[in-house]
Amino acid sequence: MRYWMILLMLMLSLAFTKKEDRNKDFRILSASIQTSYGGAAGSGSVSTYTIRLKARRSFVLNCDSGYAAGRKSQLYVMADSIQMVSSKKVKCGEEVILKFSIQDEVYLGGGDYQMVIPGSDSSAIPIMSKTGVAIRYSGGKNKLMAINKLSISTPIYAP
């Protein structure tokens, strides 16, 4: 009887431990969004998503898409502090920064003359995420990653 109680307590303690992240390629260090609002009429807004990851293994990362707000955009990896590329050789333990920007549609004019400047392509998110943000890439064992925690940076208002 005592052994059953010990076994039951052990199983309960294991059931309440934190689940390991399922992605075998990366561990998420941080993710943030910063929205920029244009100052001129018709300039619209752009939301830039920055995701900092730590590689769990070495491989060639090929960026595909970033998904947010019901839209998708091209995903890029930062080669250095300025240059963004779509492919990069990643080493185990290396910190990687991924970025993508989602643009809103802009409506100009009024009355008979109405012009629409399209934003980013509309697309459903391919994986469940608490924040509605996900990335798609190739080259690793996983192909999709949901971003479940997102910090909001101070917005930029152009003059």
C-alpha cells in the first residue's frame, strides 16, 4: 500500500512539471512587436515583429513567412545589425534574430475617387498560437513555430 502511495505521488508530481518546448530547432528567448504610424495622409501603419531565438542544433535556416493579425509577410533573419537575409547557416547555441513586417491597408480619397493601397497578403495562421503570431521556415526538423508570448514596444509616430 505504501508503494502505491509513493508511486501515485511521483506520477502526480511529474504531471505538474512544465512541458518541454516541442521545437527541436530553436528556443524562444523573446518576441516583440513595434508599430510605426506614418505622419502623412495615406501612409498607414506597419507592425514589425522581432523574434530572438537560440539554436538547439546546427543547420541552414531558410526563412519563409511570418504570420500575424490575419496576414502574412516575408520572414528574414538578421545577418548582422543592419543586413537582413532569407537564408543563414546557424550553429548550435547561436542567437538568431528573425524579423517580419505586417502592413495595413490604406484607403485614400473619398466620394467617387476611392483608392486602396493593399497591405500584406491575407492568410490564416497555420498553427495555433496564443498571440496569433507564428513563423514558417525550412531546413530544420520543425517547419512551424508558434509565438505564445509577445511584448509590445513603444509605438513610433512619424511627424
